[in-house]
Amino acid sequence: MVHSTASEAAPIPSHVPPHLVFDFDVYNAAAPDQDFHLAIKRLHGPDVPEVFWTPRQGGHWVLTRGDDIYKAFADYEHFSSTIGLTVPKSTAPPIPLYPIFLDPPQHTKYRALLNPWFSPKSVASLEERAREVAKSIVREIKSRGRCDFVTEFAQHLPIQVFMSIVNVPSSDRERLLEWADGMVRPEKREDVHETIKHIFGYASQKIMERRANPGDDLISKLSQAEVDGKPMTHEELMGMVSLVLIGGMDTVVSAISFAANFLAASPKHRHQLLERPELIPKAVDELLRRFPVVNQGRTCVKDIEIKGAPIKAGDMIIMPTTLHGLDDRKFENPLEVDFERPTPIHSTFGNGPHRCPGSNLARTEMKIFLQEWLPEIPDFRHDPDKKAGMSSGVNATIYSLPLVWDVK
């Protein structure tokens, strides 16, 4: 896999006060062998303004506190999704990824086409399939006493479920994973454009196939859907299907991998869930609060001041979701994982109209991981002879997680 490299410093705009400048690259917060979440958490330090301008990645604002991040996600009147969601602006795809590159009311019309597929009822119908996948993988690797959790479990459970939703063959998994990684963690800025060409080309091919031979899958239904009484254009469909492919391939894999990485180092938490499995739903929420992965962006379209920072129309902002989950003003001892913590409000899935439609599915898949893995492989731990590999970018990830356990 490829991973981001540090960006050059951009000039500081005249409207940015010098005391609000802090040099930090949110897409390169940690080296591969460091802790991504602790690297981002340092932005809560006393030397860092609560809202600051960084010259990295083309220059942009960063919001560091939970309340500001949560409000900005929902405030599409000031912070628009239509221009770009990543920094620098030049990396925006040539065809908008519908519906996340739209603001209400247009966003609402396209989002309505996705919502039924990820509703609690639809997710419940997928749960049996996901559970069988998890059981099968655990049965296969249990007797070996070791695995790379990312490539042998996390990239299989959610992705096999996702691929059944869009009805694409499992033989396409590797290249789709590679493209999704290239979108959110490019080695070079210009690589994004090459990657998106591959994704758009793949989406276009699938759309044409489903229009000729429609089925009951998500791509077929989108290909036949209407917005404002008219069929979507091929370009709109390419943007929408591409978004579904990217979203379905990346963030859930990372979320489950960070949860496994934590549990591998914490026998206390593993045994707590084994002894009290009724805590698993709360554990899912707590692990999602503690280990978010997304560094989401927006473009300011109307001047606004936050904590004394003069954010002007045209400025980009980044909202690291980790900084809400680890905000000590919102959570007592935020670095501590407490499965009995009151259900937290956090920004791991965003907020407002653009809140992640796949949140129900992500929660269900993490719940299934805990329910099916822990009873069978309860005492897994990090492989002492190998290092886990982490990287950041638009999304943070663990790309390698070697685990070992005793085989009885």
C-alpha cells in the first residue's frame, strides 16, 4: 500500500493572525510505527490554538474541540461540501461524488436513494450473512495461532458483506481495496487523479452492465432511480457508485482494526466482554468514540468567526473526528476505554445531513467481530516479532496488524 508524504508549506493569507498559525500536517500526523490517535491528540495541548491555521496541504484551518467540530459538520450554510472535502483543493475529483459533494436541499434527494439500503431493517437482514463470514474466518485461522488481522479478517468481514450489497465479484476485492486506499492515503497528491479514473471507469462499467441486466443490488437500483422525476445522468451515477465503492472499502476496515489493536494489548477489556457479553453494544460505541479515523474537510462559503479565528469564504477547514472523541471537555479521562461509559455523543460518523449512512452497518459488523472472535480466540496479542503498521491521510488506517495466540 502507499501512504502520504509530508506536504510543503503554503503562504499564510493576510487575514490569518500570526498567533493562530500552527504548523501541523493532519494527513501525516504520525509515522507508521506511532500511535495516530495520540499524535492527533497533541493538538489539545496548551501551545495549540483551539482553531488554528496550518500552512500544510495547501493551507487550511483546523478545528480541535468537540463542540466546534460537531456544530461545523451540521452547518452547511457556512461550511459547504460542494467544492471539496479534502485538502488541498486541487485533489477534488473531476466528477462530484454524490451525495457527499452536495448540500441540502439537493443532497437530500440523492441521499434518500441510499438510506433504505443502510436502515436498521436492511442492516438486520445482512447480519446473518456477516455472522457466517466472521465464523468461517475464525474457524479457518484459529488453529494457526497467528494472523495479520487486517488482511485476513478486517478486509474480509465488512467487504464481503459490502460486495453482496453491490453484487460485485470477490475477485475484484484486491483492486478495489487498492483504489480506495489510493484515494484516502495517496503517496503523491497527483496520484489521486489517476486513482479516481480507475474507480470511475469501474463504476461506469458496472452501471452499463446493470442497465442492460438489472438485478436487486444497490448499483442496479441506483441505475433505475429518478431524481426530480428524471433518471440520473451517467455522470451522476458514476459519482454515486464511486462514492459507495470507496466508502464501503475503507473506513469500516480501519475501525475494526483499531479496535482489535487496542484489545490485543488489553486482556482486562477482552475478559470483561467475555464475562459480560451484554456490554458488547456499549463497547462498540466506546471503541468508535476512542478510535475515529476520518479527517473530514469542508469549504467555508460565508465568513464566520470561531474562537476568534476569522474564517473567510474560500478557506478550507479540516475537522479531525478524533479530536471530538478525545476531548477532555466532553469526556472524562478520554484516553481511557470504559465499556460502562454513558453512551457518548461524538463525531466519528459526522453530524447533520451528511452523517455517514453506513453507521448502522459499521456498528453491526464491529459487534459481530467482538461476538464471534473473542469466545474463540480470547487471548490474542501483538506478535512480538513484528510491528503493526499505521498511516494517516484523509482517513487513518492500520495496514498491518500481526497477532498471535496460543493454540490448545
